Amino acid sequence: MAKPNILIVTNGGGAGVQASDTLVEMGLEVREPPGDLQEELASFLPSYASTRNPIDLTGGAPADWFRRALIVALRHPWPDAILVLYTETGLSGPVETAKAILDALREAGRRKPLTVALLGGPGCLHAARLLTLNRVPAYPTPERAAKALAFIALYLERREFVRRRLERLGLL
């Protein structure tokens, strides 16, 4: 079975590394996205941002960069699942970023498995509540968000295996 393509979008490189390590520990791979996806992201991100995986929007990322990056990722066929990591900075607030994530989900017109980690102060708790009230799983650490997404991805992988097997047996 092919492992799912998981895309990490973050404004904190350290959080991206922590999440990547957790996904690998869970038996998944963090692969580099295809060139066309990287080019589309690079079209609006600064030259010092990373369009590899994790996508590092940089610590200076406003909430709108999260929204735009997620719209691109949700509409592109490569990512099977998306992990969003927000690290609180003085440049974008957690609630503003949570709203941008919800806007992206609405604007993209597609859903993919997605989890969010919000790292910071009390505002991150409010942002997590906003996301969970809108059926977006949100966690306080990159590791917990990555583990949750790993379990979702592995479940979907196994469900697809069973579906194909039943189809081959003529039971679907």
C-alpha cells in the first residue's frame, strides 16, 4: 500500500521538525511535494520561505498566508492530508489564524483530513475552541496534532485497502 502524502504547513520551523519526526515515528513519510505545488506556493510567499515539506511560511507569516497556502494545498491533488502548525508571534494572532484556516476550508470547496496545532498563550486556547467547534481537530503541541493526523491517515489507508479487496471479490 502506498503511504499517504502528508503536507505540513507551519510558521515555525522547529514545530515542523517535531511534527515530521512524529509522523515518521508513526510509520509515515514526509515527502517533498511536486514542483507545481511548490511553484504555486512560491508565487505568493517570500523568497526565504520554504516550499518543501514542511512548508515554512516563516515567523513573519500573516494569517492570510496560512489561508492562501491551505487553499492551494486543499485544491492540489497531491496532499492526502494536511497538518497545520501555528506558533504564536507578534505578527499574527491565533484567533485570526484559526479564522483564516476556516476561511480556507470554505473557499477551497474541498475537504481533506486536516489537524492543527496552536502553540502559544491563552489566545491559542480560544483559537483551538473556535476550530473544534467547527469540526477541525486542534491540539496544543505539534506531536499530538501529528499523531492524530497519522491515525486518520492510517485508518483511511486501511479502509481503502479493504474497499479494493471487497471490490476484487465482487462484494461491492
